[in-house]
Amino acid sequence: MTGPASWPPLREELRGIEPYGAPQLDVPVQLNVNENPYGPSALCIADIATSVAEASVTLNRYPDREFVDLRTALASYLSKDTPAGIVPEQVWAANGSNEVMLQLLQAFGGPGRTAVSFAPTYSMYPEYARDTNTRWVAGHRAEDFSLDLDAARDLVKTEQPSVILLPSPNNPTGTALPPEAVSMLCEAAGDDGIVVVDEAYGEFRRTGVPSALELLPSYRNLVVTRTMSKAFAGAGLRLGYLAADPAICDAIRVVRLPYHLSAVTQAVALAALRHAPELLGKVDELRVERDALVAWLRAEGYDVADSDANFVLFGRFADRHAVWQGLLDQGVLIRETGPDGWLRVSVGTPAEMDAFKQALSSTAEDRTPKKIQKVES
């Protein structure tokens, strides 16, 4: 008979692990989870409401498990980022890019297989590996958070991973990958591995930074993922998707749960895509606000990582938690994540950015003479 310490009968490797989750606190300025601060317009909301009402008529029936209309609309949207275009057979979608990633690990990872990324990287990646019994190996980025191509190639050759996970722009640093890095890793992985470029923040990249979608015709082992959570202001929608060789989409069908995308989810996503120009119009405003924030932080003497995302990583602090708490005490919530000594702030509205700047300046002043000291590089 087992004792209380072993209940419930959880997998041994999961015991004592805290579930993933950023703090969800009711404060005036919430800049911690990289949400789009601009919600959909009244016109878009009305379209969504009508679409949900129409979908509700047939909720007694299972949804289209191949979600053909949605894949067609997503392919059309993605085609603007690559001269070769995207066809519906190259597209797959799921409940957030988290589920897309998990399905990829279910299909291409597993016992006896390895997944690789390069730290600092998205904190959920090792959890996807753990949940699919995939061995996890993390290489390291350079001091400026770029990818050391020689070191990355050597790691891939040594570990021979089945899956390589590459966020671009990287989370939590905001760093985008150059095309040559993606090409090199696709060639290093060969037919024994797939390379997943996670472009959750891809729409926020600076002018002249290409999408990895352009490389799809050259590498059948390349997968590019996106989400509607950020640029489309659809964090509550939970719709992520990928573009890849049709054979990869077919493989995912083996592991997907039956009818995994509800009729309501499909209807809302299609409505949002119909309003893409309006929703993406705010992306340009957020880019401008991001670049202004980077300039301000650097002028204040902080180290700031180059960002192609809708967030900024800055530091370096001897006690970053004290800074985080000081901001929270003033009603500004940011994220204590990434390398030690750094903090991440989402880009918000001009008013939210003003509140953040004032709170950060006040936090430093309030700690005089124990003023927060930056760690030497």
C-alpha cells in the first residue's frame, strides 16, 4: 500500500514540478506576457459574433476535422511573406502554437529521440520534450544572443536531433535569426531531423528581416510556425499554425486528437483573418513604440537586446527581482524571465509605456543610496 507522499500516482519525473505560467495579477499596466494591447474593432467583433452564431447552428455536429476553409485562408495570408506562395496542403493549425509544437514533438520526437534548442530560449520547449519523452539538449547562444553558427552545427552533428527548435524572433531576447542560420541547420539536420522556426512574433520583425517561409521551397525538413495570439490580437482565441512540406502535415494527422479544432475556433479565426489589414495595422504602431522604448532604455544606460518582437529584454541588474517588485508596487507588471540579471517588458500603448518608464525611473530613485547597480558585462 502506497503512502500519502506518492498520491496521486503521477509520473515520477513530474513530481514536484510547478506548472508553467506567468503571473496573472490585476494591476493597471500589464506588460508581462507579450499580448497585443489593442483589441479588435467593433466591426471585427460584430463579424466574430455573427460567425459564432452561424457556427452554433450546427454545434450538434462535429466540425470539419481538416478545417479546409481555415487552412485555405491561412495559406493566403502566409503567401504574402514568400515569393513562392503557400498552398493549403502545406498548412496545419491547432489550439495555439503550443499545441502545434506538442504535436510536432509527438510526431517527430519521442523515446530514443532528441530535441535541441539554444539557450536562452522559450521556456516551454523543454516541457514539450519532457511531455513526449523526448531527450532535451540545450546549446548556448553568443553573448549578444545571436547564434554561433559553428557551435550550433557542431552540436547538431554530435547530438543528431530529430527536432531542432528555433524561435525567431527569439523569446525572451527578441533576436531574429538570419536566413543563413536556418539554411545551415536544415542542411546539418538532413533527412533525419526537422527544423522548426517558431515565428510567433514574426509580424513584428523590422523592415528587411525576412521570414523563414522564403526557405520552404529549398528545405523539405523546414517547418515555420505562427500564431494569431500576438499580431492578430487573438491571445484568447488560441489558434496557432504552421507551414511545411505537405508530408509533414500528413504526419501530424497521426497524432492529432479527433476534431481538435472546434467549429467555434475555426469560425472566429476565419473572421479575424477577414480583418487582417485592420488588426495588422496596429503592428506598425507597436514597432514604432518598441524602437522608441529601446532607444529610451539605452539612453538611460541599460543594456538592451536588439528586438524584432513586441517585447524588449533589458538589464543588467544585481537584483532583478527587486526591480520587478518595485515596478509591481507601482502597478506595472513585467516579466522576470531570461538570463539572470535581465527583465522583459512587453510593448504596450503609449500611455502604458509612459507608466513603465516613470515606474522604472522611480524604482531606481527610491532605492538610493542602495540604488540598483547594473552587473558588469
